Amino acid sequence: MAIISLALKSLLNRRFTASLILVSIALSVSLLLGVERLRVESRNSFANTISGTDLVVGARSGAINLLLYSVFRIGDATNNISWNSYKKFSENRMVAWTIPISLGDSHRSFRVMGTNRDYFQYYRYAQKRSLTFHQGQPFDQVYHAVLGYEVAQQLNYRVGQKIIIAHGAGKTSFTHHDDKPFEVVGILSPTGTPVDRTIHVLLQGIEAIHKDWVAGRQVAGRKISAEEALQKDLTPKAITAFLVGLKSKIATFKVQREVNNYRKEPLLAILPGVALQQLWDLMGVAENALLMVTVLVVAVGLIGMLTVMLAGLNERRREMAILRSLGARPGHILLLVTGESMVLSLVGVTIGLLLLYGSLLLTQPFVESQYGLYLPITLPSLREWFMLGLVGTSGLLIGLIPGYRAYRYSLADGMSIRI
Amino acid sequence: MPQIPAIQLRDLHFEWRSDLPEVLHIPKFEVTRGERIFIRGASGSGKSTLLSLLAGVNLPTRGEVKVLGETINRLSGSRRDHFRSDHIGFIFQLFNLIPYLSVLENVTLPCRFSQKRKQKATRSGKSLIDEATRLLAHLDMADDTLIHRPVTELSVGQQQRVATARALIGAPEIVIADEPTSALDSDMRQAFIRLLFQECEETSSTLLFVSHDRQLESLFGRHIALDEINRPAQGDH
């Protein structure tokens, strides 16, 4: 113990360089843990995008493509599903509920999604949380709209406001359904999922604004006003996709097979959990690269410590010779130097951990509001403890290098100091 | 009971490497307990090597090194380290002190490595700090402001006195001083040696004083030149 207290005093004497080493270790450790946390939480939030849904059904294409457009509102459907096919499966005796989805229009780059009131009842995200209203209520008329939280925030919309939907999903659209404005009746609470960026309307609303459209264009001379459209049959002819909830999970594969083998139309049913996993694996490369970079940053921090310790060793040969003359064994000298790196890496790791929690506390509200990513402030996970342990152990092992050199010096120098 | 000599060398040989010439060959050399001996030698004459052999830091190629009756070259490395810290106090030429320790911490440092010296230092029921302060006071370092100053801010003479207190704490049987006065001016030299004698007397320590400075040898009871006892220096090997 006497030696460790000597190591501490010696470090304190060189507090400027020692604190620089500490800063570099602490920063790299907090970066490593921060990236790890961000990685785990974004993965969780990703997996939380949709829950409670057993199958997603769309026109036959790829599983990831279907997931992307139906759940993440990214990209477009290759084809639609006929209303009849939807009807047939929604009445299947194994199916508990379905949510139809009709996409294709947008409002100021936010996607507009046609659905029905079942959406608010059955749609689940995260740990089976249902959608709640921040303001207002669900739609019950053709020209009503419910906004996701972020839509309302960014565009500064309130309940009662009229909005005009643009045709197509592009950022700038030149054709607007400006003859049929929608009234905002509700704004959903934030979910941290793509729901926040969606404008919800009834399927009938989508149908109504396209009543006088043929082949993607409004036909001149056949204009139908908003009121006239309400008189027409607004049952949609086709939808983009639908979500299925089953009465029993056991039936999942059976229903999936039925959908995939449906003869009248080429359909595809996917298990959202499996498709999410596949999608995440695609991003795994970037994720690993990021982790790799932070591991290298930690390595650079530790090598910095090694450099400083090796550089200081020559100046300390005198000190070690004095200690030897007073009865310090070569092992003590090894411990004196290695103990220093032990203290540095332990304190560095601790400060890094504090830094992580400090920055989590500071950035948590911002990250949640800007990116819809909730970063929980919890104790380090097993994996994080393992990482911390690895950094500490590496620090200790690296300290053996100058420690061993000092040990060799002290054997060679003895008490005679040649400086 | 016959007194065991403080130091006995028998047919001591030392060479750094087998292909290099022998540095030391001392057929016989003895120092009795309580003696104050001055060993004169020019730099490069093997003085430091001799001291490292006496301290057990290096081992002789052949021969025997007996300190206080113990043949230290037959002891294991860690036993030799223990033996050194228990029985020998050192004073070096310059930069003797550990820069990051306080004056008192420097003085009590040997007691961290030797239980024996710690016990001796606190035998009369005093604390280690009291004993260190007493020694410093004897060496004209009683001033409180001096004691609490960082050792790097002390003058060379003051540093040497702190080093002396460190060598003497816990009353080691042997005190080895390696050119301790070379950084001091001649007035301080005399004063320093007188203080050193006085303290060694009090603890009845044997003093081995190594220097190249002939002016000092008259102060010692016994003085020899290293070349007189060392054969390679005499050129007949």
C-alpha cells in the first residue's frame, strides 16, 4: 500500500500531464459508451416502431420494401391491393382486426395516409402502447385530418386549421387538391415513430379528392366539387397495404401462407418483427463501423497514456534509484509505475462514466424532441460494464510496459544514477 | 563477546561483463563497528561499484561480502533488499530527495520499507513525525516554515541535511555517504561533516564516507584510498 500512495503522490506532483491523460481517457470512454447507448437505443426505438401487428400485407414485392413503405413511409408501393382482396382477408375467421393503409399523397413533404377509425383503436407501437391524442379527437368525416405530433410542431398547425393535400409524394408538388381542403380535428401525442410524421385521413377522403382524376391527372370539364363528391360512392377501389391482427398468434404462419398463395392477386404477407430485424441487419455494417471507430479512439487515448509514461520514465530513473537505496525492491518499482497507469485508467473510466451521465441528462430532452429517440438514464448494462472492464484492464496491461522498463532500469542502474 | 565487524570483504572480485576487465579485486577489507572511515577514490575508480556491492544491489562475481556478520551475497534478492533497508542508511551526492514528497515524508521514507527501522524510530513512544522533527532539529532544520516547504525549494545544503536525517532515522547500524559534500562550499562542508559525526555518535552507527576530496580525510579516524585495497587499480592482475 505504501507504494500505491507513493504512486498517487507522484501523479499529483505531475497533475498537469496526469489530468491531460485523464481527460483523453475520460472523453474516449464516454464517447465509447455514448455510441453504444445510442446504438442500443436506436435499435430499440427501431424495433418499437410497430408492435401488436402480426402481419403486414401488400402487393407482392420484397419484404423490406413492403415494410419501408407501409410502416416507415419510405419509398413507394409497386402496386396496389384491390378492395375486394382486402375485404376477403379482413373477414377471415382467424383475423381479429385489420387496418387499411392508402398512401400516395402528401402535404409539404409529410405523407398523407388514408385509413379508418380502427387505426386509432388497434395500432400499437413500442411495448404495445396505443396512440393517444395530444389535442382534438379522431376523424369522423371525409374532409377531416389527424396530424402526427411532429407535423403539427414543424408546420405550427392547430386543431381547426384547413390544409390542402398535394398530389404525389414529392417535396414540391405542382398539382394540389386545392378544391377540397381538409380540416385538422386532432393531433396525436409524440410516439418517436414515423406516425409522428404522418397526416391521417379517412380512406373516403383519399377517394373523394381523386374522384375527378383519371390516370394521375385532373380531367378538365369533369370537375367535381367537394360537396358533390360526398354524394358519390366513396368506397375505395384499391388500397396500398393493410395491417393484420390475429385472434391467435399460432395462426400467423397459416394466414401468411393463405395470403401468399392467394390466387386472384399476387400478395405478400410479412411478419413485421422479422422484416425489422432484416432491415436492421442491413444497417449493421455502419453500426459496427461506428463502434470500431470509438474503440480506436479509446486505443488512441490509452496509447497517449503509454507515450507520456514512457517519456517521463527517463526523468524518474533518479527517483527510482533513491527508492532502491532505501530498500524498495524491483517489484516495488514495477508496482510504482504500473500503479500509476492503474490509477489513471480507473479514474479516467470513472470520469468518463460521469461525463456520459452528465451529457445524457443534458441532451435527453433535445434528442427526444428532435429525433424522437428516448435515451433512458439507467445503470450501465452488462455489456457496458464489460466494455468499462476491458478499458480498465487494457490500461493496466499497457501500464506493464513502462513498468517493466522501469523494472529493468532499476535492476541495471542499481543505486548509481547515470544521468 | 567479540564485536562482529560492520563490514568484511574476502577475496572480492567484480566485473560488469566477463569480456570486460575486472573493476574490483579486494583481497581483504574490514570495518569495525562504530568506526568512521574515509575512503578516497577518483571518479571511475570503482567507488560506486563497491557501494552497490555493500548494499547488495549488485553481486560480486566471486568472493564474499559480509555486512554485520551476514554474508549478503548469499541472500536472495528480496532478502538483500530487506537487509539494506533495515541496516543501511544512504546519503548521495545530489538530488537525494523525492521531489513530490514533503520534507517529513522524505525523512520517514525508509520506515515505509523497513519495519525494523520504524520500530527503532518509535521505540521511545514517540511518533514517527516527532522523531523526524527531532532529527531535523539536530541538523539545524527546526524551522517550521522550512519543514513545510516543497523539498525542491530548499537550498542544496538544506537538502543534504534532510537526506542525512533520512539516512539516520531508525538508527541503522551503517551509514554510507557517497560524495555528500561535493555540492557544498567548504565552510558548509566542515559543518555538515561535524553534524554527521555527532549524529552517528548518538546512534552509534558506523560511517563509511566516500569522496575524492583529500581535504576532508584528516577529520576522520581512519582513511584509506580505494587504490590501496583494490588490486586492478594497482596494475598487478
